[in-house]
Amino acid sequence: MENSISSARLKQLWFLIRPYVFALGLAFLFTGVMLGLLGFNVWEAFKTLVTTSFSSRFQIVETFKKFTPLVLTTFAFAIPFQIKFFNIGSTGQMIMGGTIATILGLGISSIKMPSALAIILILTAAALTGAFYSLIAGALKAYHNINPIVSTIMLNFVAIQFTNFVATTPPWQAPLTGHPMSKELPEWMLLPKIFSELHVGFLIALGMVAFVYFIMKKTVIGYEIESVGHNLRAAEVHGINIKKTTLVTFFLGGMLAGLAGGIEVLGVHGRLVEGFAVTSGAEYGTFGTLTALISGAEPLAVPAVAFLMSILLNGADSLQRSLMVPVELVFLTQALIVILVVTMRERFKK
Amino acid sequence: MEVVNELLKQMVTYTPIYTLSSLGLVLGGRAGIFNVSGEGTMLAAASAGYIVALQTGNWLLGILAAAAMGAAFGFTLVAIHETTKVSQFIIGISLVILGAGLSDLLYKLVLGVQLFIPEAPKVPEIRIPLLSQIPFLSAFINQNVVVYITYALVIFVYYLLYKTKQGLELRAVGENPKAADVVGINVTLTRYVTTTLGGALLGIAGGYLPLVVTGTYTPNMTNGRGFIAVGIAIFASWRPERTFLGAILFAAIEVVALQMQLSDTLIPYQFFLMTPFIGILVVMWLFKKKVEFPASLGKPYSRE
């Protein structure tokens, strides 16, 4: 009796994870073959990719540091995706958040105030910047029916230019540096460390995971988002304001991406550095999109997949350093995993 | 006068980037496939085109390689969509990222890290005698081969869509696949062919960048143009002739922004570099009431 229940459970579990097993298997097979063809030691490469993140205290912290912005940009995509809209603008929202955070930080650096107050002010400003920047795309969709795939990407490019402007123009620009970057923010404004080099932004990110889960599962607005995503017509008939729901998802998504930008500035760089939103060869926003698609944008799956992705990204960095494997290969594998996962999920649905 | 002519010529030189890419999207789009992978397709094609042209010393082989890479992307998108019915947008976005990774990887693997990036053989120019002496007109006809091919393709796609039986069938597939299926049109085949050919056009647009505009491949050299092409296709209501006009507009914006950036103004140059991206949003907003979409665009079709 007991045995049959557990075997039924196992079967259920297998059905759930089957598409992922097949997708990951195929993707890694492809990567393995590619690595082999290119003359790398395949076993050594995979070992580095997977185990680097656990190899030392430093590497564990590095993984958590990658996880922090990644989980936020993943939600930035995942929340509007609940109602089938594509926010691929988390890169722009993140760097706008970081840029405004820097401008504000430098602006208030001469005013005496408690550290905590300054940090809260700056991070709030970063989050609101991201939220309103994303809201441009949300409003263009809600009121003018302009495709968010186009609008969010365009806003990314605008943001990149704006960041470059701030990083290369007085009074913000740091003098005598080759790379565009701003002056340093004062030490007391930076995020305190909680463990070795791990800053408090990690805890903020975890808090946001709980916040998103709460919004999506325990509030009316979360219920409305779910209804619209499930069946737009039915939701409309039941009096849910589609325009409002669209705006809310973009606002929330952009808010998290903007916060990620603020956290990176205050927690990692201590200033605005052009390209601060890039990790392992691509933007956190791009990896967030991939992570969200793999996780199916499920609020509970997002942090888990984002964590696995951080391990992979950290491994990829190490792979590039130690074995000279181009980081793009890992990037390629991840895009492949997405395509395979969504395909397999569809395939095994029937 | 001389300056205006020079600017005009530069604008026409930039036109194929936007024309070919948005025309490629129109081809597949008219049959119902919304291909948003243009950015990745163009990047991968730029890399492939540059490498092949450099290795063989032949620009034509470079353009063909770019077209083949583009066709492969288009085929991948339509094949995955038609067999699994996974959202075209998800596949498209994944292909954007895949293309960005693939382009740099190809470059690194074949050419490695180099101090001096060699220039690929450029697409030659054809001057038409006498006519090329006429000011203004000369800007349009004193051009590289691909520009002439672009003119021909715009006319060809227009003719195909509106003046032939195949074009009528193609549009029927995009408007009402079920009805098209009932009268015996092969919906799936139509989507495969148009999206693959459209991919090839996107590929040529990608290969055009290193082989005409810059001479070399640099990472992310498409710089958002693949997405601007999507915007052009949309505000042009998926019509080839309007696509061409939209392409000219954005080539003009890009050239003017480049000139302004070089000139000495009080406005920081970054704000000029923003103009194409803000421009496409403005234009889409201006045309929002006028745009038409093929009715089945982006939607999967299955018989049951």
C-alpha cells in the first residue's frame, strides 16, 4: 500500500521534471560535443562549470552576488509574462536605476544623515526609476497597443546612452579614467557586508522573492494578474481592468530591475561603471529573460532556477579563466536550454 | 550641394540594412509568422558573412553565407513553431540570444583574438555612366551592388504579394489559415518557405554591415537595428512598399544622428545616438491608428 503511493508520487514527480531532464541532457550533450570538437577536456570543463561555485568561500559568495541581481531581473521578466507580455527591457530598467541611484548618491553625499536613511532613499529612488521607466513600455502597450518587445528594447538602448552620458560628463564623471565611470560614492553610503564580501543586497533580494510571492498569491492584484494571464476574455467579462493590470505588471517588474541596478551600484561597484549590468558576457537582463523562460515564470520556481543559473554563470567565468573556453559557449548553451525546455514542456503536455 | 549629395548617398547606403531586414519580416509575417529574432539573426549572419568573405577573399560568398545563416535561423524558428506550437515570441527571443552568442563564438573560434582586425573584401560599387553625373539621382544609383539588389527585391516582393496567385495564397494564409487550408493551400509549407526566405533577407541585411558599412565585424554591431526592423514592419502595416519608405526614414535618421554627433553642438552626442530608438517609438505611436496586422500573425495554426 505504502509502496504503491510512493511509486505513484515518484511517477508524478517524473512527469513534472521529465521535460527538464531531457532538455538539460540534450543541451549538455551538445555542449559536450562542441567542447570535444574544439579540443577541450570535456570532463574537466563540466567539472569546472558545476563545482566552481562550491569550491571555496570566495566562490560561494560570488555565486550569491550573481544571484542577487539575477533573481530580480528574472522577476522583471516573469511578472509581465504572467499576462503574456514580454518585458525584455530589464537591462534598461536596471541601468537607469543604477544611474539615478548614483546621481542621487553623489548629490546627497555632502549632507549628514544616517547611513541607513541614505541607503533606503537611494534604493527607493532606483526602484522607482526602474518602475517608471518600465511603465513607459507598459503604457505604450495599454493605451497605444505598441508591442512591448519593440518598446522595451528601444528603451534599453536609450538607457545605455543616458548612462554613458552620466558616466562621461561632469559633475558625475570620475576624472582620469579610461573607462566611463562616475566618481566614487562615499563609503558610508555603501551596502554593509553580511558575510565576507557578501553585501546586504542579497537579503533584500530574498525579501523581494517573498514580496513577489505574497503579491502574486495572496493579494487581489495577484489574483487579477493570474486571471488575465489565464483567460483574458473571461477576466474582462468579470470586470478586471486589463489596462490597469498591464500597468501594474510592468511597474512591479521594472521596480525590481531598477532595485537590482541600485544594489549593484551600492553593493558591488560603489559607483556607476559603464557595463555594470553585464556578467559572464551578457547583461543580467538577458540572463534574467532566459532564467524566467526556463522556470516557466512560476514565482516559486524563479529563485530556484536563478540560483542554478548563478552557479552556471560563476562556473562559466572560471571556465574562461582556467581553460580558456569562450564564455559565449555557455551563453549559447543557455539559449539552447530555453528552446529545448519550452519545446519539451509543450511536447510532454499531451 | 556637394554636402547634401554626400549625405544623401550615405543615407541610401544605409537603406538596405533596414529595407532587407523589415522586408524579410514582412514575408514571413504575411503568412502569419511573427519573427522577432531579427537582431540575433542579423548578428550571426554578420559574423558568418564577414568570416567567409575574409577567408575566401570573395564578397559574394560572404553575402551568400550571411543569407544561408539567416535562412537557417528563419527555418529553425518556423520548424520549432510548426512542430511544437511553442509561442513564436519565445522562440524568437531565444534565437536573439542564441544569435548573439553564436556570432561572437564563431568569430573567436575561426579568427581568434587579433590585434588588428582585418577588413573583409567590400561589396563593389556600380556606376551607371551619364546618369551618375546627375546630382541627387546619383546618390541613388552610384551605389554598391546590394543596393540594386534591394531595389529589385522591394519590387519583387511587392509584385509577388499583390500581383501573383502565390501572393494571394500567401496573404490568405496570414489572414485566415483555416479558410486557406480548406481551399487546398498548404499552410505549413507556405509558412516554412516564407519564413526561411525572410530569414535569408535578414541574413543579407546582417552581412551587409561588415561587408559594406564597417568593413569589419564587431560584437553587437547590429546595435538594435534588428528590433527597429520589427518596428518598421509594424508601422508599415506589413506592406513592402511602405516598409521601403520606413527604411529610408530610419536610414536618414541614423545618418543625420551620426553627422550631428560629429558636429560641435551644445547637446551631448549621446542624445543624438538615442534618436533612432526614440524615433521608432514616436513613429509607431503616430501610426498606431493606421496600422493593420495580418489576422493570424503570431498565432499557431493546427487543423483540429
